[in-house]
Amino acid sequence: MTTAVTSLDSALHAIADPTRRRILGALKQHSGVGKNNGLCAGDIEERVRLSQPTISHHMAILTQAGLVEAAKQGQWRWYRRNEKALRRLVKGLRSQL
């Protein structure tokens, strides 16, 4: 149970920030588009209108929480939502509240 609680706490921390929720929303709009099924860091930067270092910081938190998956292809890093983890988050909230 401790692992589930830790995972829930980590996910809640990740989505507590409005910028990270905007990033998740942008990724949702672009899931299934193109061969990468996601957005590269530059695309996220354009949509959220923040600097590259700030985007990297937010993406690291989302990735560490398991809500976003990252794949490096050449010099680009592609991000997509981890839908299983997001469903677990919703299920965990329902069971805790």
C-alpha cells in the first residue's frame, strides 16, 4: 500500500501545477498524431509559451511521476501521455476520497 500511496502523492504533486496540467492537455490533443504519438519538447514549448529550461523542468517532474513517457530519437525527445498511469491516478483518487 505504501508504494501506491507514494505513487499517488507523486502524481498529485505533478498535476498540482497549472503549467503541467496545460502540458498534459497539449499532449492529449496530440496523442495518436504522427508516428511518434506525442510532441517533441520544442512543440510543447510553442504551445505552452515557456522557455526550454522551464519546459524541461516540468517534463522531468511529469516523467518521474510516470504520467508522461519520453523517448529520445536522434537529437529530439518526444513526449506522450501515459494513459494507464492517468487512469490509475483517477482510480486512486476515487478510492481515497
